[in-house]
Amino acid sequence: MKIILIFLSIVSVVFTCQDTGCPDGQSCNPYTDQCVVDPPPPARPAAWLGDEPDFCNRSPDDCKHFNLEYDISHPKGDGDFCENGTKIRCLIGENKPELENSPDNELRVIAYNVFERSFQITWDGQRERTCRLPFELLDKNRDVDVITFQEVFMGGCFAESLNIRQILTYYGFPYFTDLLESDDVPSNGGIFIASKWPIVEQDMHIYNASDENTWDWFAAKGVSYAKIKKGDTFYHVTGTHMQAGGSSDIKPKQCQETADFLKTKSIPQSEPIVYSGDFNLNQWSSNTEALKQCVQFLDAEIPPNEGPLNATSDPNTNDVLNLTTSNPRPGSWLDYVMPNIAHKRPTSAVQIVLKPIGTPAFPVCWCEQCISLDPDYIYPDDEDCDRVERIQDLSDHYPVLGVFKYD
Ligand SMILES: *[C@@H]1O[C@H](CO)[C@@H](O)[C@H](O)[C@H]1NC(C)=O
Ligand SMILES: *[C@@H]1O[C@H](CO)[C@@H](O)[C@H](O)[C@H]1NC(C)=O
Ligand SMILES: *[C@@H]1O[C@H](CO)[C@@H](O)[C@H](O)[C@H]1NC(C)=O
Ligand SMILES: *[C@@H]1O[C@H](CO)[C@@H](O)[C@H](O)[C@H]1NC(C)=O
């Protein structure tokens, strides 16, 4: 007996799990030298909180920051082991939006600039907002067919592990175009199209016209194109984010480029085309010349507003925009979903401005366009966070829904 005990203690001294490895389904914790059973796969899409080795100090309650549900704690989680403490796994809530289908001869498209700029530029609740956004959008608009996103520069929610695309896929919105990117500029364009129906063809065009004196010069701004098959009908949808600020002749040029780009697709006259996105042209401005030119180049028509809200960017009603705006101003209408009227024309077309919000209000660490010390996410309760704001709006823009009915 004594001999066996001595033998065992020698084994544990000489052969640590770092040397011998662990059985299948277990991993060696280098800090304790013990095999630990790996976490089971999550029941639903999930994200881990806490970075190894030294930021494993989150608590189950932290899942609530992102409107997620606490699942399990584990010292290794999805990466390397924590030196102390554990990581926390958070799951998407069990409650899914109950999606509905409208008839095939009807198309419902939402354009949404979600204001998800890099943590290297700013902290304004990007993660808290974009984690909430897919549910809020789909639950209140269960029959939407297509969502065109702008300003998804990081990927949304937990870009690496639980991004907007993964959440939408889980909710029944599984088709996407590629993100606009170019080797010539440092930032991606933040633009892609999500669809409930198969995307049978996709393409993108990065705008040539861009103002070199603006931030846009460094991003792959352009237009994303998807040919979507809803039932037996093909719809051609574009999503764009046009020049912000800068010289006024840029935007009509970008619309001209879009029109030229679509010509290369040889789309039959009998198939509908819908343009959408953030055009950065205010239809309530005193000078709408550039907007008129743009609409003309695209053979489009701006549909009437059929909702109670009359602006897509309004610091008087939007708490995120209110925090980023210093001088009061009336709301402006910058985002559009509009049909091409030279191709198959809708028999009815309307736009409705939506206002998805998180309920209740949620805290975020706020440091708008500061040079951040940490080019990563920061929790509102972190000691490095100097300012906390409670917000409800999910972006500084409101999404616009376009509803089009065809013969
Ligand atoms: C882990 O805990 C030990 C002992 O309390 C401490 O010496 C060490 O600094 C801790 N490591 C980290 C990364 O917090
Ligand atoms: C973009 O610019 C390049 C180089 O100036 C030119 O060759 C190309 O035709 C332009 N494309 C469009 C769509 O304007
Ligand atoms: C929306 O706002 C514009 C500009 O202020 C105004 O001309 C228009 O009448 C408004 N429409 C509605 C329905 O309130
Ligand atoms: C922000 O909201 C407050 C109160 O709701 C309002 O008085 C103020 O004018 C708003 N700021 C801007 C820039 O619109």
C-alpha cells in the first residue's frame, strides 16, 4: 500500500498534465496542472466574457449588458485558461421572433445605419446596441424580407464569436452578401445585405467618387447588390452608404456609379429593383438639388412616408444622437428605401421610419470619439470608464422600412 502511494505521488510530481496531456474532452489547466472537462457546446448561439489570462473577473450578471442569458462559468471557455477566476458564457435568449411571410409579389426592405464604428475611434454602446438590434428589428417587423445594413464596421455584437450575421441566421435570416472591402483602403465599408430568401447572385462596387478630405476616403464605401429569389420572383436590391460630409457633387456621382454598375447586370425590365441605404442627403433640406439628381440617375422615386416619425436622424427624439450632437437642430431624413420606376414598378410603395429600442434603458460606457486607451470594448462598470450613459435607442439613425407591392 505504502509503495503504491509513493508511486502515485511520484507520478503526479513527474508527469504533470502539461507533459502527458489529458483524455479526450478535457484540457490541461497550466496554472493548476489539472485536467479540466471542456465546456459542453452551447444550446444556442453564445459569447464568452472574460479574457485570459488576467481579465477573468466578469460575473453572470454581466450577460445582461448585452441582453443575453447567463449559461455557464468555466476557466478555459473558448480560448486559453484563466490564471484566476473563470469566464462566463452568455446565450441568446430562448425567445425567437416569430417570423411571418408576406406574399411573393410584395417586398419589405429595411435600411439601417447601425452606427457601429470601431472601438479604436469611439465608445458609444456599439456592443450593447448591436446585440439587441436583431431581435428588436425582427420581432416588431416579422414579415421583413431584406435588411440592408450600414456602419457594421466590426461585425456587430461580439464580432469574433457572436456577430449580427450569426444572430440573424439563428432567427431565420440566413442569407448575406459579403461585407464591402477593398485592399486599397484601411477600413471596410460597413455595408452588407441580409435576406430571409436565397441570394442567388451578389456583387459590390466601391465608389470611385470619394472626398479625400473626409474620413470616407479611408473606407470602402460603395454599394452592395443582391439578386434575391422570393418564391418564384426575383428582386434586385442594393444597399449603400454614401459620402458623409464633403463636397456636394460627390453624392450624385456615386448614384451615377450605382446606375452604371447595375447596367452591367443586364437586369430584365420585368424584374423589380429596390435601392436602399443611407444616402446622406436630407429630403427636408432647403437645397435638395443633389438628392433630385441622385434619384434621377437611379430612375427612382422617393415613396411617401406612412409612419408617425418624419425623420431618420433626429437629436430631439433619439438619445444616442442627442448625446453626440451639441447644437439643437430639426430632424433630417437621410435614409431611404426606394423603387426603380423604369423597371417593374410597384403598384404601391411607402416608407415607414421605425424606432427599435432596448427596454429597459441600458448603461454603456460613453466616450464619443475620444482617443481610447483601450482599443477594445469597455464595460460601463470598469474603473477606466469615466462616463456612463443610459440609452434606449439602438443607433443614431432610425431604420426605414420600404413596403412595395407589385402586380
Ligand atoms: C492570480 O492569483 C495569484 C494569487 O492570489 C496572484 O499572485 C496573481 O497575481 C493572480 N493573477 C492574475 C492574473 O490576476
Ligand atoms: C473608377 O476609376 C477608374 C480609374 O480612374 C476607372 O478606370 C474606372 O472606370 C472607374 N469606374 C467607375 C465605375 O467609375
Ligand atoms: C415632415 O417634415 C417636413 C419638413 O419639416 C415637412 O415638410 C412635412 O410636412 C412633414 N411631414 C409630416 C407628415 O409631418
Ligand atoms: C437633446 O434632448 C434635450 C431634451 O430632450 C433637448 O432639450 C436638446 O435640445 C436635445 N439636443 C439636441 C442637440 O437636439
